[in-house]
Amino acid sequence: MTVRILLVCLVLFVSVGSLAAPVRIEARFLPDEHVVAGTMRMTWDVPPTEAWFALLGNLGREPNPYLSPLVRDGRYVAGFDPAWTQIERVTWSTPGGEEELAFELLAAPPTLQTYSLDDVLLKVPLPRGPGELRIEFRTRFPHVWTGEPGRLGDLYTWRFGWHPLPTSPPADGRWPFFLVAHDYRLALTVPAGWDAALPGEVTREANAEGTLFTVRFSQPVRSVALFLGPSNTLRWVRLRFEGIAVDAVALPGSEDKIRALATYVPEILAYFADRYGPYPENRVLLLEHPNEVGVAMAADGVLYIPRWFFQRQDLTAGGILSRLGQFVLAHEIAHLWWGLGIGVDLDAENWLSEGMSQYLALRWYEDRFGADGGNVFRFERSGLGEEIVEYLIGFANFREHFLELPYLSTAFDGFDEAVVKPATEVRYAQASGVRLYNKGYLVLRAISYLAGEETFDGVLRQAHEQARTGAFSVADLQALLEQATEHDWEMFFAQWVYGEAWADYAVDGLTRDMADGEHVTVVHLSRRGTGFMPVTVEAVGPEGERASQPWDAGEASGTVEFRTTFPVQRVVVDPEHRALDVDRLNNASPRKFVVAWDKNEFPLDAYLVRPDPATEGVMISYLDRFGWGVFPGAMAVTGWVRYGRDWIVGGWAAMQETLVGELSLTRSLWATPTIGFSGTYWEPV
């Protein structure tokens, strides 16, 4: 995607069975120290024998020893700058008095990363009987280009983990990552001259020394996110719509742009609420985040859109990024249903958060802008910039080019793997974004096709009713699907969710005949690969007439017979791209050709033909997999073929005084360096 969405962030390490006590926090923001200091309180009538907490700030306390300082500069604004959370005092209070409690700081398992693991876990043995646990802490904001968790300039952001987080201890060396909902209440004091944009129901009391903000929510939430900055930098735009308040915060110069973007929030919220269940709060916070690396984010009640978007929104052509920005906004809003509204294991099953948010966002996007053809770069006015963009990238279809194409490329390069697996077992960590966002979306699109779109909407709504403020698993999704459809989904999930199945559906040919006044067309089909799902076979006539039939694709080959009133000119398998298919060129018979005459094209299921009037030649190619060219004026030909991620064969020949030419064989070499993160990372060398 052009606007990258942060894939892995510091998240709440909490198991479903963790402590459910209310969480009260009183904190002070100390900008001169880049620190928030506070006291967290949890009360029990019957306390557990011990309480565990995660100090996520300490994951950034030490520099990554596997990266050079030059590479680290890509994260830190002015060289390594530590984050940390310090525990200053732990006490237990009862009506009879207060006592100091001993505590232990422990190392975390190497689940998310393999460095800076010391003092990430806090273990506190608790006395018997009712009482209140108080933990005094200090957390430092690092200076990082992403601005989260940390600061960028004088703007401070921390979504999850700026205070000790209730957790359960690791079991068998594994630490499932759940954003578990709690009844959070926050009282935050900022000094004079500073402001805070906070989610939920917020009150403020100002005096000469500063401002006290109090925050509460109508339901348990998974975080209380902080966004702090100078009062003269945070520009508030407050909009009130029916049933929802949108409080937007712009940085200087973006007030009009964020006001325009904010008007889409109630529309998208209503779309999701109508299909997937209501949004429980009556306020949403929309923030312009200072990062310029294109990272958009969400937290409970908060949407972060990067400055990158606002600065480039009209670059080259007016509104060039308008639709892209709306999709990113819809994706972040979708997290209020999945990942935040519904809690999932953000380690092994992050697909349910990111893939599902992609699915919901594209449902809204295609209903609004259409699903076919170029639907990303479209303009309401014409001009030189707009015409240039239309010529270069006007063909872009969001689903095909932003979601399906990366999956096709990753699969062709041999970097595809299951959408569900713990990070420590990931073999191609550099492709995790494609695996979770892109392939994750495609798997859900396939589920929607097989179950039926309305049925799948009902399943997602039931999941919302069942697990909002709770936890939801892939097994839960499978169970709801089986209940709703009365079919067994075991094979599909084994192949496409837990497994590494791949498939290539092809139309091998067709035969035509006449019988009883009807056109009889027999379509010969084949399937390669380790997985399959039923697909649609469509026959198309000369006037656009269409007929379709299903093919279960369970066997490696098969036939489908059409009896139609029209002659069949073309047959296509999976015409709407509902299945995961690693090669779409062979989906049609006869094969498709798309000619790029007066503007660029980039089909996923056809040969691309590029005439070149200057050389009187023509180039024909398919994606980046193979191509050839013929140049009659120069009496020359050229061609190349890629074989996965490793080999490229290329060559050319020309008739000069004699036949001359060249044949080349190129091998790409790959390394798997240790970079300090879980999973195996590949990079070209």
C-alpha cells in the first residue's frame, strides 16, 4: 500500500484469563523530562496470589545490537534514544493501613523481539483479603520518526503500554498478545501551555499551573491512548453529527483538510454499525499524527492519520490521495470492531485484526466507489496534473492492484505462508505485511464468497455481539461459520488459514456444438496446487450475454457444460477473483490481451501489449514474470523470463551484418540476517 499502516507496534501483552479488576491511573506529564509519571490502582475483593504486569517501555530501553547505527537512524531522529518504564514503589492499601510490597522484575520471552528483554515483566505477590494495589511508575518517550510509541518533535504519542499493563505470565515459553478490555479511568495533569487529545468522555479543569483531564468510557476498553502537544500546535475542529461527535485535531496548516476528512467518519461508522453491530461510544477522536513515514494507527476511540497524507493529498493533482485516504480512514475505523472492539491474539491470529479490517474497509470502499475498473485515482476536475495521473496510474483498482497484486508477487517469489502462526514460527518475516493484510483479506473474501455475503455479514455481527470487549479466535470464527451455513469448514481452514495451500485454476480449452437449437459448449478445466475451493465458471457471448456454473475444483481436471441461446465466445474461471489463484493469465480461453494505446494498463489476468511507434515495435508481457518484444524496423527481438525469486533468463537477437545476440542467466542471492526480531527475515544481497 502507498500509505503504509504500522504492522507491528508495542501492544498489550494480556491473556484472556488475566485480572479483570478496574484500573485507575493518576498521572502527570513532564515534558522537560519526556516522561509521564503516575500511580496505577487496582482493587480486589478476592485478590489472586500474585499479579503480573508488562512494562512494554522497557522493550525500547536498549538499542538493537544487530543493526548498525546507520540503520537505527531510520527509526530514531537523533541517534538511539531509550524508552523505559521504571517502577518506583509498590504498596498494598486496606482500611487498616498501607504496606510496601516486594516485587520482582523479570525478562520477557523472545516472542516479539530478541533484545532488550530484561525487566519487561513485573511480578507482585499479593496479600490475602480485599485491598488496593498501588504501583508508582515513570515512563519515558523516545524520539522516533514514527512518533509512536514516543515523541516526534514536541508531539507525544503512546497508545498501548505507557503504564504497567495487567497480564498473565508466559506459559510454555509463549506469550499470547491480547488487548484485553478493562474499566480504565484516567486523571492526567499537563503543565500550562500544553494540551491533551484524549478519547472517551473527557472533562478538563484548568488553572494557572496546568490542566487536569479526567477520562472514562461507557464500556471496558483495551487502552487509554495519549496524544500530547503544545496548546498552540493542536488545532481543534469539533463537528457534531447525528448520534456521534467527531473531535478532530489538526497540526498547523491542515485544519481544512482534516475537517473534510472528518465528514467521512460518521458515514463509515454508520455503514459498519448497520452490518456488524453498533459502536458503543458517542465520540471519536481523529488526529493528524506528525509522522511523515505514512503510518496510520488506531486505538480505542482514536484514529491517527499521518501528516504524510495531508502534505501529499494534492501533490501532482488535486485530491490525488483522496480515495486512498478514505480507505485508510475506513481501515482504522474497522479496528474499532476488530482488534479493539473484538480482542484477538495479535501474535498468532493478527489476521483477524488486520485482514478483517481490510475486508470491512474494502466493503465500504467498493460500495461507495464501485468495484470494477480504475477506482483509486479519479478526479472531479481536469487539468494537466490530473491528465498525467490518469495516463500513468489511472488503471489502478484498489482490490486488484493494492491487495491482490502483492499476494501474487509474494506467492510467485516463494514467500507465501499461513495467515495464522506465531511470530516465532514465521519463515518470511519481511512478507508479513502481505501475509496479514493482503492474503488475509483475500482469504476473508473467499470465505464471504463461499458462505454468501449476507450470511458472512451475519457471522461478523454475531461475533461482535459475542466478543465485543472480550476475546475471539480463529476457531470461534470457524464455529460460527459452520453454525450459520450448516457446512463443514474444516478443510478450508486447514488449507487456507492454518496451512500454506496454493492453487492455480485454468481454462484449458473448450469445444462447441449445436443440439436441439442450443449452443453446447464444453469447458475443459484444470487445477494445480495443494489446495482448492469451489469457483465460478462464466461463459460470455458476443453481445455480453453471460451464463455461469460452479466447479468444485476438487479434482485436478474437470469439465463444465453450458447450453445457451447464444454462441460462447469466451470462458473465464473465477471471473470476480474470489479464490486465491497464483496465476490468473490462464483463467480465460481464449487468453486475454490488453493493449496500452493511449494510457498505461496493468492487468492481472491478461497479456499486456505495448506498441512502440518510435521503433515500430511491440512489447508483450505478463506482470513481472515474462515478456518479449519484436522490433521489425531494427530486425531485432528481445525477451526475459523470471523463475521465482532466484533466476532470470534474458536475451536479445538482431540481424545486422550477421545474426548477433546475447543470452544471460542471472541469479538473485538472498540472506537471512539476524535483525533482533522474531521470525526469519529475508533480504537480497
